[in-house]
Amino acid sequence: VFPGVRQAQWLTKTKLVEGLPPAVQGIVDNQALGLQELEERAKHVVSHARLWDTTEVAPRREKYCPVLFENLLHICRLMSGKYPSLSKRMLARKFRISATWERESILLQVRGLSGILMNSMTPIPPVASKEEILATKEHVLETFYPIAPTIDLQEVNVYRELNDTGQCFRDGYPYSHPHTLFFLESANVRTDRFRPEQLRAKMLMFAFGNALAKAKALHGNDPKVLEQPIVVQSIGTDGQLFQFMVFQLNTTDLVSNDGVKNLVWIDSDQNLYERAQCVPEVKKRVVKKPAGIFGFQPDTFKKFLALYLHGTV
Amino acid sequence: MAALGAWRLLRPGRRWFSETVPGDPSPSGSPLYPPVVASITAKSKAAKSRRLQRFNQRVHAAATVEEKLRLYGKLQRPKYMVYPQTFALNADRWYRSFTRTVLVPGMPPRGAAAKPPVAAAGATREAGRAPEPGAEAPAAAEAPGDRVAPGAAAGAAPNVDIDELRSLACDALLQESFYQNKKRPFLYRDQDHTPGPFLTQLVSTLAASLSGRNPLLAASSLDLSPEVNYYWHHGEEVVLHGHRKGRVDPVRFQIDDNPHLQIRVPKQLPEVVPLESDLGDVPVIDHKPSKLPLFKKQYENKVFIGSKVADPCCYGHTQFHLLPDRLKRERFIRERLEDQIEVVYRSNGIASLFAWTAAQAMYQGFWSEADVTRPFVSQAVVTDGKYFAFFCYQLNTLALTAEAIKNNPRKNICWGTDSKPLYDVVEDGNVKGFNDEVLLQLVHFLLNRPKEL
């Protein structure tokens, strides 16, 4: 109906900050990591996913979106040659999350197959300082009077409040901290895919759900302000546009509208490349556009890598 | 008119009033008559060979590799579809005869390219070294446990931290089989439920952690469920029925393979033995391929390594194959065909690796009339989730067509092991009976690289 992120913000009691947090931005700008050499590889990887991966002329989105994602993740993983602590990560595919919370006497629940989750053994340190967290007390959540905030949500009878990521993983799992969630919009037909705004809202809801489940597993079910905020990152893409998000859960006291709020940093609509030409465009026997990738933006890849390295570098 | 044409040819550039000395060759030096060759369109053996020569010249003269591949597979006729993962009995003998491959049991000795290869059964340096860490691991894990065996040859014996790799492997296994709550597997899709994701996790984490030691891995490209295709001719047969009845045709084969995982690299793996080595015999089978059973179909002739020719990672490093549910061990044991279990692994290794290495060679411009000048080496691991079998293939020749094979003494070589279990059982969050030998062999495969790196 109207931008989904605003509704998601109200539902999760979150304050939005545009752009990536300074900690992640610091990793992007850090020259010592040698991100320049990786640009060449990133370009090859994009060409592979979009141009070379199939016996047909051009691969379809259902094929190239996951392939591009896997290739980018492969480059990121190869950095663990330089940073051995990166190997303390594990990917979980077909991951199911379920989390429940109350907002002003409305019971909300997030459930579903949320894509691919990367877990790590160590949690990400909090991104915002204590002052910033306290400053969110002043922030007023925007309401949508007269529209109820639960518009467009499915109302179901919940018989069991399923609450933990322990529901997805058993106790004693060594990689117990959710690190990053990945969402791939890879449907071929455009109407089956989420629009960027809806994708960001989905990312926010699932990141919140994971963080909340982890908080309840660590600190119990009582609503309170967390001493150690929990940070969960999220990346969503449709093969070309990337949405980056860092969510910090500061409080599980979600019933009231005041007090400390949660924080989310969103960097939206980052293009990795402008256009992928599979067949050269020829007009009147003259090649107008040769085959290849045009408008490659290395910054988007650097942000992807920075979010991957966040927490260990 | 022929007479007028001959008249003109008889007098090329000769003037009526020329003063050249008679007996001189004519000024242009061209032959007096056109060359006398067989016709192109007649229904005769000479015409057929002339058409074949013209086709060969066309392919030789192709400007780019894509054009060569297009011309090579242009003519579509019914061909045998060779499946690497097959339940056919003794399929590995048949596949070896189709691809002219010699099977050598055991792994090739590392760093021994100059020495004559030892075709011993499974006795390699790695296997000799592995029992030491295997015995010490349950006890206090010490770094010396994985040190190089004394008196090792000059070939690189890597100093790997086996405990860390073992913990990575166990974590991957436990996550997929124990910790992550999944729904029940779909009917006959057990392999997609647990062993598939486990293999993906294992290979990606191992490759990432070993990329510090192997710069080739750091520049590699990992494909999930890629497509590998190869089309070739081998032998001759007579067409049985149809409008082409009675003609002698080459026997055409096509392999369409889908490995579970594949690593492609920009530089070629080093050769294991010299190009002209002869390590054994190729089985000769007198029956038609359709007796295997093998069936014919006509469709596009594809040659593909996993990505197109423009990709810089055009050489293959390692493939990982997952055996499907219909070929699991319990089925063979139930039908009292225990000896066919190893045949499944071997036929998968030979067929897939032949297709991959031959397609890599075609991407470099070689084909059956322009044979390879350097051997192409690739590796493969065939597994059903618990049992692992390792294969290393060296392609020495692509010339398998009936004419080219007459003067071709070279054979392709495949080294392969029997399948060994990686672990015994997973219980209560513990992996029991982990086998370090298999893990070490996998690590050696991943660390394989050219000498100069």
C-alpha cells in the first residue's frame, strides 16, 4: 500500500538510519585489505554468472541470480586464506525461522523459509555506541493513523508460540550466532519478485526475527533493554540491485511505544552493474554495443565483502 | 565449352609474336591441367573421403574456437547417450573401450613426474603417512602428527593442520545431519537432503581454508551443479535401416553430465606422466555399444566444460559427484551384486573426467584431427555421502575416430581408488570413526597445483 519499510519499522520498534554504519564503512575504506585486486575477480564473476554459465545464449534469472550470489560468496570465502578466523562460519540453506512478539497488544509472528543464513561462532560487536542507543529514546515512531499498522498482514490463529532459533538448530550448535541473512529474488517473471521496497521490509522483518529469537535464547523471555545489543546483517538482491542492511536489536521491550528503540542502517538500491549484454547489438552491420558487462560498480562489491568480513576484521 | 577452356589454359599470357625460347616453362608456372581428384557429390568411397578432407580443412581453418566447436558439432545424427552414473553391469570396461582409457588402481605418486610411475595397488606416500595422524588424533592432538614422513621425495608434502580440517569437516557433517532441523526427505531424494548440502559445505569451507596454501585455489571458480558435455566419434558401424541403409558411419557418443560441484582454475594442472606413456591395455569389446545397454537419440551436439570459451578459468581442477538414490550400496547388496558397487564409482569417474578433460582440450583448439600436444589433467571425487572414491585422469589423446586411431599409439590414463568411508556413524552430535586418510587424500587433491606456483 505504502512503503513497506515504514510499516516494518513501526512493527519492530526501529529507527532508520540511511547508509551503512561507520564500522562497516571503515572496512570498505580500509586500504590494507587489498580490495582493489578483487575488483577484477568480481568483474569476471559477474560475467560468468550473467554471460558464460550456460550452453544457451543467455541464462535466465532463476539461474544467474543464485550463481552470481554463490560466486560472490566464494570470493569472500577465499579471503579466509588471509584471515583464518573467517573459517568459523557456516552456511545454512533452506533455513526456517520463527519468532513471536507483542506490539501494543497485537501479537505478531514472523515465520518462514527465510533464504540462506550465515552463522558464526562469535557474535558481531554492537555497531552503535551507548549514546546513540540512548538517543533513540527521543525518537518517535511514525504512526499511520488512521491506517492500522497491521494492514496487509495475514491474521492467523497461532496455537503455539514458537520462539527460538533453537527450533531450527539443536542445542549445542557451535555456530550459534546469526551473522548475515541472504535473500535472492530469482523469479523469472517480474510480478513474482518482490519490489525493492518490499524486499527491504522483508529483510528487516526477518533480521528482526532472527535477532529476537537469539535474544530470547540468550536472555530469556522477559522484555528488557539488552546490555549487549545483538547485530544481524542482511543482504537482498535480484541479480543486479543489492540492498544492504545492518540491524541492531537494543531492546526486547516491544509492547510500549517509548523507551530505547532498535536501530537499522539501510543502504538501498546499489547497482552492481548497469547492463549485461549477452549478444552484441548490431545495427546496419555496425556493432553498436559489444557483448560484455557495462557500468560495473566496484563499490557495491566492496560493501558486500565488508558486510561479510564484519565481525572478524 | 571444354575445348575453348583448354585452349585458353594452353596459352596463358602467350603472345603471338613473343620471342621466348621454346622449351621454357610458361611465364605463370601454373599446371596445364586442373588436379584430377574424386568428385564431391558422388556416392563412392573416394568421394566420401574427399568430403571428409574438405570438412577437416574447414575446421582447421576456423578462426575462433567457438566457430570450430560449431562446425565440429554441426551435423546431427542419432548418437549413443553415455551416462556416467549408470546401473549397467561392468560399465567401466565398456566406457574404457569407448574412451581408450587405461585404468591404474591407486593414486599417482606425487612429485614423481620423472620417475616411471608405479602401478601398485593403493600404496602411496599419503596412505603411508596417514595412519600416523589417525592413530594420534584420538589421543592428544599434536602438530607433529601430520608432519612429513621421513625420507619423502622432493615433491611438496604440505604441512596441513589436520585437526582443524577435521573439525571443519565434522562441523559440516553435524550441521547437515544433526543440528539443522529439516523436514523429512522427499521420496527417493535422500541424497538431496543430507549428503548433497554436506558435500557443498565441506568443499567450500575446505577450499576456502586451503586457499592460503594454494594460490591456484585463490584464483579458482566454484560451480554448483554445472553442466559438462562432450561429443565424439569412435569406431565404425553400418547403418541398419532407413534411407541411409548400408553406409559406413562413425559411432557417435555424447556425454551429458551434471557434477554436484566443480572447481575450475585459470592454469592447467601439471602432467602426471609423459604424453606417450603406456601403462596398460585398453579393453576391446566385440559387441555393439547398444548391448551395454546404451540407447541412441538425436539432439544438439554439445561440448561444454561448465562455462563458455570466453571464461579465463578454462582448465579443470576437481569435480565432485554425488551418486543418486537409485545407485546406493544397499540396493546392490540386496540384489547380490556387490562387485558392481565399485564399478559404479569407476564408470562415473572415467566417463565424467574424460568428458571434462576432452572438452577442456577442445576449448584450447585441439580436436580429433589436431591431437593434443600437452596432456590435460583433472581430478574427481565420487561419493555417496559416506564413501569416497578418488580419481585422477590424464588425457593424452583426442584422436578416437576410425581414421585417426590407426596411427595413434597414445592412450588416456585414469588412476582410481576404491571407495572408502569417511566416517562410521553420526550419533548424538558426535562423529564416530572419522577416517583421516580420506580427508588427507581430499586435501591433497585440493592442494594440487602447477610446479611454478
